[in-house]
Amino acid sequence: MVSGGCVGTEGGAEPEESAAAAAVAAEEVVAATAPARARELVVGYALTSKKAKSFLQPKLRGLARKKGIQFVAIDQKLPLSDQGPFDVILHKLTGKEWQRRLEEYRETHPEVTVLDPPGAIEHLLNRQSMLQEVSKLDLADCHGKVGVPKQLFVNTDPLSIPAAVMRAGLSLPLVAKPLVAKSHELSLAYDAASLTKLEPPLVLQEFVNHGGVLFKVYIVGDAIRVVRRFSLPNVDEGDLSNAGVFRFPRVSCAAATAEDADLDPHVAELPPRPLLEILARELRRRLGLRLFNIDMIREHGTRDRFYVIDMNYFPGM
Ligand SMILES: Nc1ncnc2c1ncn2[C@@H]1O[C@H](COP(=O)(O)OP(=O)(O)OP(=O)(O)O)[C@@H](O)[C@H]1O
Ligand SMILES: O=P(O)(O)O[C@H]1[C@H](O)[C@@H](O)[C@H](OP(=O)(O)O)[C@@H](OP(=O)(O)O)[C@H]1O
Ligand SMILES: [Mg+2]
Ligand SMILES: [Mg+2]
């Protein structure tokens, strides 16, 4: 099995990479606000201390300052209306109470750009709803095909999973993903008997061979950036005689960059730009989001058959 060099949820992004991502995000913050103004533009941020540290690096603050943008921490103990005034609110906090407060604030302060609306973010926090909009897309004649691997949501007695998988017509091996996207405890189940060892609620997704490389497509407003990361290797016929549930670590985190790797060109070739542009535009519109990423893989042995396997809201880079 793959062993990973990624620790925790942060992924150990290179400072330069993060600063670049932050700079793109700063551009988006500027673009999201009204035309040139006399005073400084104030971005209130509500982030965990870990995220604030990885995102708001000195380079970003410096860049933002030059553009007349000031980042101000939101005090979660105080009412939002008593703070600011803000032009933009940038946030990545979960929790019903925060969502309720932010929605209420959006209604009473329509002049403030909230990146992004909590209701829209919610689609990406649950792996059952996460890929729904992708599966509805029909990108015919778009330089390639984009789909979602066959998947099944299970929240039943584990003993009934093999029958449910059969009924749904899913083929082994399956990637078992916790329903809550925040949890990264994934595993690979090779045989029907091992499915009974899984712990619902889960999404079971068909494993798609893709040559061990994944494309992280970052969408920041109109901007798109793609990087290659190492991923799970192909499962060969021989592997299918494996039995059991194999837990695997964070395989495609920032430390698993494949940008400088000597890869098979058929595997390394990035998805076509026009395809990414249409995909990003459609998802932005349908989801109502401006800061997210898509994890995409190319079916091994094809040039233009892509699958979206994961999406993350306001990820690191
Ligand atoms: N359907 C699939 N077919 C093949 N490999 C897959 C599939 N789903 C997931 N993987 C592999 O497992 C890894 C983790 O899966 P996924 O991206 O869904 O999890 P995650 O924990 O949400 O990741 P992230 O850190 O991006 O949030 C992927 O990077 C890829 O290597
Ligand atoms: O830096 P990459 O490899 O793109 O990984 C991201 C993950 O894809 C996201 O899932 C993380 O967000 P969550 O902590 O909300 O799961 C996200 O966490 P962050 O918001 O703490 O940056 C990143 O770890
Ligand atoms: Mg992922
Ligand atoms: Mg994810």
C-alpha cells in the first residue's frame, strides 16, 4: 500500500506555493468588490488559527497592503454588525451557529461580499452532495468527458453493504469515504466480505485506475490553476485477489507534488484548458462558489476521459 508523507490536514504546503495561492485569492477579493474607492478595502476573516497562519502569510499581507486591502480578524465572540465595517468577509469555519450568524449578517448587509455563502459551501462538506452538480453536467464536445465514478451512499447495517453494492451495480475495488468531507480517513475495499467491516455513514466510490497522478484544479473566481500530485497507484488484476480493508493516508497532499517528477507523458498531460474553463465556469455558477478546488483524474489508457473524485472548499495549495 501507499505510505504517505503528509501529516494532519494541512499537507505542509510550500510557503512560496501558498503565497502564490494567497496572491490569487487577494486578486479575487479585489475583483469581488466595487470599483476603485478612496478608502482602504477591509476584508474581515474568520479562520481557524491554523488556517490564518497558512493563508495570511506576510507576502500576502504585503501584496494586499499595496493594493489597499487590509485583513482584519473577526472576533467570533462579538456580533458581526458591531465589527468592521467590512467590504468582504472571507471565512472557513464550520458549525451551525456560525452559519446562522453569517446568513443573518448577509441579509442585513447586502453591500458586503461574503466569500462564500454558507449555504453554498454546505454542498461541499458532505460527500453525498459534493459531486451532484458534476454528475448533472453534460459537457459534450468540450475537448473531453468529465464524470463522477459510480458511487453509493450507505448508512445501513454494515452487513447489508455487499447486497446494496451488488444492487447498485458497483464494481470492486471501492474507495470508502466518510460522509463528512472534513474527515480524511479513507480506505480501499477489495472484496465483498470486507465491505461488512466498514463504518457507515459512507460514500463508496468505484476505484478508477489513473496512473497514480491526480490533477488539483484550483478555482479562484475567474482564475484557474492546475497542479499535479501523486495519487494511489493503479490496481492490477493481481491486486484483486487481495482481501480486506486497506486504510490509506493523505496521499495527494501538497507534499506529494508531482510537478517536477519524471512522469509518463500520457499520464502527466494536463486536462485541456477549454475543458477546465467550461467545467470551472459551470460549477461556479451552479454551486454559487468562488473559492474551491476540484480533484480530477484521467482514466488510465484514455486521453480525454476524466473523473472528478473530490472537491474542497477554500483549500490550501
Ligand atoms: N474513485 C477513486 N479512484 C481512484 N483513486 C481515488 C478515488 N477516490 C479517491 N482516490 C484516491 O484517494 C485520494 C483521497 O481521496 P479524496 O480526494 O476523495 O479524499 P480527501 O481526503 O477528501 O482529499 P483532500 O485532501 O483533497 O480533501 C485521492 O487523492 C486519490 O489518490
Ligand atoms: O493543500 P491541499 O493538498 O489542497 O489540501 C487541502 C485539502 O484538500 C482540504 O480538504 C483541506 O480542507 P479541510 O481541512 O476543510 O478538509 C485543506 O485544509 P486547509 O483549509 O487547512 O488548508 C487542505 O489541507
Ligand atoms: Mg482530495
Ligand atoms: Mg477532500
